[in-house]
Amino acid sequence: MNDRPIADYALLSDCHTAALVSRHGSVDWLCMPHFDSRSVLARILGPDAGHWLIRPAGTFTSTRRYLDRTMALETTFRTPTGTITVTDALASGRSETGHDLGLHAPHLLLRVVHCTEGRVTLDVEFAPRPEYGLIKPRLTPVEGGLRCHGGPDTFGLCSPYPLEITDMARCTADLQAGQYAGFALQHVAAGGHPTLWSQQEILTHLKDTVAAWRAWSGHHQRYAGPWADLVDHSGRVLQSLSFQPTGAIVAAPTTSLPEEIGGVRNWDYRYSWVRDASFTLDALWVAACPYEAEQFFRWLAQAAAGDPDHHHDLQIMFGIRGERDLSERELPHLPGWRDSRPVRTGNGAWAQRQLDVYGELLAAFHKLREHLHDADEHTRTFLIGLADTAAVRWREKDQGIWEVRGEPQHFLYSKLMCWVALDRALDLAEELGAGERTPHWRRARDEIRTAIEQEGWSERAGAYTQAFGSDTLDASALMVAIVGFEAADSPRMRATIDAVKTRLTGPNGMVYRYLASTDGLPGEEGTFLLCTCWLAQALALAGDVEEARTVFERVAGCMNDVGLLAEEVDPVTGELLGNFPQAFSHIGLVNAAWAIHQAQSRTA
């Protein structure tokens, strides 16, 4: 069983895929060449599912950081005899200067060791296990490393030292102050021949990758408000979750990291949810110039071709290349993180109806309109269709933002986002060439407002609630203020904010999204970081800036040592839970910081 905390891991990305590296120097999650590829290293989900370890032999302590304005990780290991650094990165292409980050990614994981003082004995273990640990591949020694064959892919490992090969590859070596040792793992398609890079080429690849990330940060990041370092770093994390070839954005780079230790709420998040991606673009408006937004909208319009119309829902998520069928299956041979079964690939939510997606897409397009220049006719037609469908289908039941696996309901959040879809479409009508639709859109928007005000408010709960006619609290009701439906300092919103603070907040001061017993699934879950950020944002909008800052700092305090957030936090132990790192959480942090910054500016 892998019991290493989720917070022990750091993220690497080349905007095609991602890796997770532990503070002890083990790569325990890697899918190549893409986010949704079958894993080759997956020890985070099972002890025999693959890992790549580089660390000192014997006792050591470790600290780590991302190199300035990059997603290249530097881990410093101190031993009784000396000190080494290990710098890890998924390589970018050469000569990438900012907007093209990841365009020419060579599918290459770099690990460069540098002895900075004294003398250190190095331990290396490479145990690839393709297809989620099902395959023990054939490891063939070659000059300068080895080749790994098994399943549909081929890998090449570059090593400066001879490798002892059994069912894994091992070596030990002594490094003295000033010496370097470069390792590299490359993926090629079946039948291909990986390049065995020289030591100088490995160092050059690392230098180019650091330069590419710094060029991206220099071109994109201009935020100058409070917590600028956290906001800029979250912007790089969100960029790391983008799939450069299409513009798709994954919700997280992992699968089946649980919402409850030992529980069954374990999902595959390596796909592009329309909602999450729209929220990501919205946050990048603050944390980084969303240059890639135009690519995303073109990709989504193509992926959703034929949707929406008055008879079909817009699919709520797609594969990163635009795939629609994301059927869910279980991997019974994997025990899961801390025995949290089942491990799943695919996600059954792809077939759900979630009516909120129309509003999130149109809200993102509306906010980013200055960056989108002239949308092509296909994209304009797609966006008009979103508003038309929201105007017709808002009265229907759905599964809502939290993808409940029980009976459909009239979720407040879904109605609210249909209102947002029409509100933003009315403002965009002229540039979309849809002026003749505005009377119809305006009537529907007014009807939704009346319905929310009459049926979304519960006198018994004293708050806006989860669904029409329900008394169940739901943190998504805070969005009533955040999207501009109602002023945050109105009596109803004040009451809703107070209800969330007093009745939907755990002992750690963080917010539950709702009471888990209402969603049709067994077990419980942790407090939700995005919802806590919503509370900070709503407080800031209501003018309670100091309290908003307190809530924000509570969220920031949940970050691990390299500034990453999972989806949830255990309300008692404070441990991070859920897929990692989670786009939603970094989105919430960026937007809350921006709201507090704006509130402080208004006060000043």
C-alpha cells in the first residue's frame, strides 16, 4: 500500500501530460505521451504499478522548490557526507518562446543530479509497469541506457551509469562536489527507436525547458494585487493542465485519488469538463493572459459539433482530443491510494445532463472577448446555440454541478447559470450577429429570475438552497452573488453567506459543498477548497474584506510546500484529499484573490 500523503507530491508538465514526484525523489505517476494515456508509472495507486526513484543512499533530509517562474522542480537532498540537487522537468521543445509552450514537446522526462558539496552515493531504481501496472516489460540494455518494450509503447532510458537489470533497472554511483549526472526517459510509438541523449544534450534540454517556462511567464503574467506569488504560481499550474495540441484543459492530471480515505468516491479527472475549462479560462484572465482561449473555443465548437440544439444536451465533458465516449471501468488489480477502491478510468458523468455548462461557456467568452478577436462563424453559431438552448431547456431537471448520481432535480445552480448564459448572450448579441434573438433571450432571462427568486429561496432554511423546493444548503448558492444575479450585500445574500458560514463549515473552518448524504453515494467527503474560495469571494463582494482575507489565508495554508492544492481537505486532520493538483482549487484561489483586491481598491 502506498501511504505517502498526497501533499508529498509535486507536479511536472509539458502541456501534453504530467508527472507526480514525491519529496523522496520517486516519480510515482506518469502517463505518456498524454494526460489520458495508460500509465507507465503509477505507484501512487499500487505498490507494484511502477516508479522511478533517484535519491541518496542512506539517511537524508530533503527540501524542494520550483525554479523561479517555472514548473521545473528542484529537490535538495542533504546527507551526512554531502548535498545534491535533483532537478526534474518534462521537457519542452527547443526554442519555445512563450505562446507556443509545449507545442513541440518531445515526450521526455528529465532528471538532472548535481552534487553541490561533499560526496554523495546515489541510488537509482527504474521500474516501469505499463498499462496501469499490468505489464512487466522487457528491459534491454544498450549503450548509454536501456530500452523498455511491453504493450503498445516503447520507452528509452538514458543513464550515465551502467544499469543492473532484473525486473527493474538499478544502479548506485558516487558523486563529488561539482559533478552532474543526467537521466532522461523518452516515449516513442510502438516500433520506434528512442533517442539516447548525451549528458550535454540532457543539460541543454533542461536549460531550454526552464527558459520556455520563464518566457511563458514573462509574456503572460501581469497580476499586481495581493498574494501575487500565489496567483502567478496558480496560473502556471492551470497552464500545466492544458493540452497544447487542442486547447483542452483537464480537471486534474490523476485518477482515483479519493475524496475519503478507504471510500468509493474515486474518479478519473483526466478529461476536459466544459465547466472546469471555462472556469480555468476565467481564472487565467487574472493569473495570465489567456492567449490560448481562442484555441479552446475553436476546439470545443468542433468537439461539440451538432450540439447543442433544442433537442440535445451539450455534452458536459470531452476527451482531450474531443472524444465523446468516456465510458467508466474499474481496474481491480490496483488497490488504490491507501486501499481506496475502486480505481477507475473513464468517467460515467460524460452521459449526464448538466444545464449549467451553457452559462459557464458564455460567461468565459464574455469575459475574454478582448482576447478572442473575431470569432469564426462556426464558433459564433455554437455560442448562439448555447443561449438558444438555455432559453428553452432551463425548466428541465439535471444532475447539477456536483454530478450527483441520484435522481435529477431542479438544481438552483443550473437555473442560475442558464440565467447567466442569457444575460451574457444579450450583451454579446451584436458581435455574435444575433440581434433578432434578443427579445426571446430577454423574456427567458426574466422568467428564470422570477423562478429563482420564488422557488430557489427557502424561508425555512433562511437561505438560497440546493434545489427548488429544498431546504438543503449548498455552497454553490454563493454564486448567486458572484455571477451578479443579486448584490452580495442584499438581505438574502447576507443570510445565505451566514448560513454557509455557520451550517456548512467544518471544524477546520473550511466549507463543505453540501451534506454528502444527499447525493446518492455511500460515504463522506472532505471540505471543498473551491467552495471555501467562493465564501471568501462572496465576503469580499459584500464588503467584508477582513473576513474574506481570513478565509483566503485559510485556503492558502492548505497548500503543500510547493504551492499545490488537491480538491478537498480532511476536516479533522487537514490532509489533502482527491485528485491532485485540482484545477478547481487553483481557480478558486485566483478568483478569491482578485475579488479581495478589487474590494480593497474600492475601499481605498
